Amino acid sequence: MTASVAGGDDIRDGQRAAWAGLSPAWEKWDAVIMDQMEPVSTAMIERLGIAADQRHLDIAAGTGEPGLTVARLAPRGHVVLTDLSAEMLDVAARRARAQGVTNFETAVCSADDLPFADATFDSVSVRFGYMFFPDLAAATAEFARVLKPGGRICSSVWVDPDRNPWTTIAMQAIGREAEFPPPDPDRPNMYRCAAAGYVSGLYEAAGLRDVAEWDVPVELVTRSPAEYWEMIGEHVSLAAAALRGVDEAARQRIADAVTADVRAYESDGEVRVPGLARCIVGTRPEAATMRT
Ligand SMILES: C[S@@+](CC[C@H](N)C(=O)[O-])C[C@H]1O[C@@H](n2cnc3c(N)ncnc32)[C@H](O)[C@@H]1O
């Protein structure tokens, strides 16, 4: 699998448009999404070791996590939330206002071309962003470049679809109605970075040290099969893209199939569907040993 691709502008344009379109759904389902992803943020932040005066960079911050949590933990520090999508960052700014968080700023930029000087940040986070970048090696080199020597990066990606029924239930039902081309490993895809050791390899190639990865279970909790389907169809990039290609009748058949299939996860008035994320941590060594 190669890490970089031709056609980066085309990928960035596609991602910018896709996430602008998804941003209202991410705001609508904010509480459910944040509850599902919270164990991942906790695991990432624990490894980053946030100090009260931390200078932190959150890449592909979207609607603001884990950057805003870091900002709350670093009252004398400062957090920069970056993303390709201004619309996603607008949601992040509204969430920050609602939480009373002020020690942050937002910057619209691509992960592989960061507008920051070398060695600016004590730590970097990338929660569920890696799989969408056009050039994963270039992006990783940028993260290493802007970290201070000794600074840490922690990112998270999704482990394979089989261990993520929270998306697979819906994708299998959509797949019975629509043809999907096989995923291109060089183009954005939710499971593009699923292979064990893949992101670790990118870190090591960028000169990062003390690289380790570990898996973190998550659970998507909704109040009913209907709510599960509404939420997945509206905010999951893979499902929303696949649904654009089906007509109304097929959409209804998919909805019926998904709501039937997800009943296996329903109990006590809740639907709890599991998933598995992988976190990857690394450290920028002292300047003399960097390869960026
Ligand atoms: C699944 S969301 C993750 C948002 C947030 N970190 C979270 O975990 O809730 C993926 C984000 O990656 C962003 N993204 C996609 N391509 C990007 C790129 N080249 N540079 C920076 N961000 C990008 C999207 O705009 C989107 O906000």
C-alpha cells in the first residue's frame, strides 16, 4: 500500500465538499457522537500527558474533539483546532462557546500543508482524520515538523469493518441495494488505515520514536433502531456517500433491513452497537535525530 497519491487537490476538494455537507448532521447528533467517541479521546489524551500550559494542535478537529477537551485540561495553555472544512470548525466554535472554552483558535488548512513554524506544539492529536488525507506520509512529516522535540502525537483510526458492526450493519444493507466499487487504498475511506502497524509505519518513516498502538472499544448508543438508522445515514461518511446513489424505494428497503438487523443489539429501551478503534502514539526525538 502506498501512502501518497496523485490528485491530492481533487481529494481535498472532494473532502471539503463532503464534510461541509455532513456538518449539520454532526451538529445535530453531537451528543450521541461524542458519547461514542469519548473512550478514544480519553485514551489519546492520557498518552499525550497534557500540562496546564500545553500548546496543542488538533488536526482534522472537525466539530472540536479532542482539542476542546485538551483546552479545558490546559487552562493556561492554548489549542489550535485545524480542519479542511470551515463548516465543521464553525460547529466546533459553537460547541466551545456553549462550554465556555476560550483558550483556542481555529484554522482552516489541510493536514499535509500546515501554516505553523517548526517545533511550535507540545502535542498533536488526530482523532479519526488520517484516513481522509491525500498524502499520509506528507501529513505525518508535517505533524513531526510542528512538534517540539520530545512532543507527542496521538491519533486514532478505525479497525476493520468486521469489528465495527456500528457501521457494518448499515453498510451491508446498503450493499444489497447498491454496487460499491472496491475501496481504493490510496483514496479516502473510513477503513483505509485499518491494517495493524500501518499508522505506526508512517510515524516511524517520519522519524517519530517510541511508537505504540493499542485498540480501544467504543459503543454507539441510540434510543431505537429507527434513531440508529437516521443517525448513521446522516453522519457516517461512508453511508451518506453510498446512499446518494440509491432511489427512494431502495432507500426504504435499506431502512427496513437496517432497523430489523440492528434489533439484535436492542435491550432495555436502548440500542448499543459495538466498534473498535486503534490509537497510535509517537514522540518527536531530539532535533539531531529527526528525518523530516
Ligand atoms: C470523522 S471527522 C473527525 C472529526 C473529529 N476529529 C472527531 O473525531 O470528531 C474527519 C474530519 O477530517 C477532516 N479532513 C478531511 N480531509 C482533511 C485534510 N486533508 N486536512 C485536514 N482535515 C481533513 C474533515 O473535514 C472532517 O472534519
